[in-house]
Amino acid sequence: MEKEAKIYVAGHRGLVGAAIVRALQRQGYENLVLRTHKELDLTRQAEVEKFFEDERPAYAIVAAAKVGGIHANNTYPADFIGVNLQIQTNVIDAAYKSGVRKLLFLGSSCIYPKEAPQPIQEESLLTGPLEPTNEWYAVAKIAGIKMCQAYRLQYHWDAISGMPTNMYGPHDNFHPENSHVLPALIRRFHEAKKSNAPEVVVWGTGSPFREFLHADDLADATLFLMENYSDVPHINIGSGHEITIKQLAEMVKEVVGFQGELKWDPSKPDGTPRKLMDSSKLASLGWEPKIPFKQGLTETYKCFPSSRSSSVLRS
């Protein structure tokens, strides 16, 4: 991408989008086109089409999405499939029609079957049933991948898709009910520490394995793919390291400094038992993550009091 090129980052105030903007600015890209949800509602087709016609960016990175954890997906299934389908359909189509040269669509590791062989290869997509607790979001993200592939095949347009593993970092959603597991744990332990609570109860058994990638590493991978990848298949973006939810909770407890007891509620769902991405394709292109997990977790907690705590729409 040329340094002077106009680049649109959809979802620039969310966890991933904000990291991508920081990465672009660090690398000398200054002609960035950014809009808040109030300024541009990505679920409104006419607004999105007008925006692209007026601005005509050369490149687009789609990091805007309605996101959340198990509770949010179970409570708002219509929102998770509907809003995400609207956002990505409007942005991808308008980007193509307005002459965007290259677009990167960011999805999620939840696109893969619940029982996919581990580590999960890109070829596992659509080979089995999804995890029921986030299938609405997953179906929308799968549609985004297929839309990029279809536009590439039919229109010979340079649209690619990257599938990140579980993300964390500054600007995450720390909502007590609608957040993902890591920011939810940070909030619970932080509030328990402040209130001198005797214990923190965490959903499930703690047995599932999860892989985590810092948002700044994902941002670095995103720019790497914009420069070095152009093909039909989507590509995994992961750290290659996994820990159990129990290990994660103990680590968050230590980083936060909570001195009480950690208890588990096995009556609540665990979610997918294991979800480790096979990111060897990306590694073969020459990219690897740089931020150690403990370091990234500590930095994330330092940002917690000033982080946004309620919105789950990243636009």
C-alpha cells in the first residue's frame, strides 16, 4: 500500500480496529478515513454507498462487527446474525462498486466446527456442526468469507479474508455480561478486588483450551497480509499457544492482585472444548506474533479503568 493512499478502517474504535489504526500510523500511513457509528451507520446501505462514493478509498479493512461472549450470543441471536450480515454486505459491496483496490475482511475462529481436528486448519471450514453458543455470529462471518471469495471469483477483485483467534488488548469490551472471556475475567477480578469480595465465581469447569493473540499482533498481521497475500482461501491468524480457562483465570487473578477465592460454576456452559488455530500458512509467508501473553495481559489490565465498558458494536 502506498503511504499516501487513502485507507478506510471500518470499526476503528474497537479492539482490533484501534490497533490497526495505531499500526498504520506507526508505519507512516496518514491518509486514513475513519468514521464513528454516529457518523456512519454501517447497517444502512444507502449511507454506506454514499460514503464510499464520496471518499473513494484505495484500500479497506473491515474490522467492524457486533461482538460478544456466550451470554450475549445466547441473548441476542438475531442481532448477532442480522447486524453482522448487514455491516459486511454493505461494506464489501460498496467497496467493490466504488473502486477500492484491495479489501481485507476480518472474521473469527468461531467459524470452525465445534469438533474440528486440532490445531484447526483453514480447510476445516464447513466440515461439521458449529458451536451452538455462537453459531449466529459464526454464520454471519462465514457469509463474509464466502462473499469475498465470490467477488474475487466473479469480478476478479482483490478481496481477502483473515480469521483471527481470540483477541485481547486495549479498547476491549469489558461489559459484565456481553464481553468475551478474558475481558470479562479482568472486570470480575478487578471489581472483586475493589469491593474486598471473598470469592469470584467463573462460568463452566475451566477445562476448555483457548488461544489468545494481542490486538497489536493482529494489526501487524493485517498489514502484512495487505502487502503479502492475495488469494481465494481465507487465512488463519493465531499465536500458536493455548492455555486452559482455569489457567487463564488464575493468571488474571494474579495480574489483578485479587486475594480471594476462585470458584467454578459447572452448571454454566463451557463453550467449545478446544480451539487452537493452525497458522502455519501465515507463518510460511514470514509473519509471527511478537507480544508474550503475560506481558500483553498485564498491559491490558493497566488500560482497564479507562476502557469502554458497554458498547459491543465496533464501528
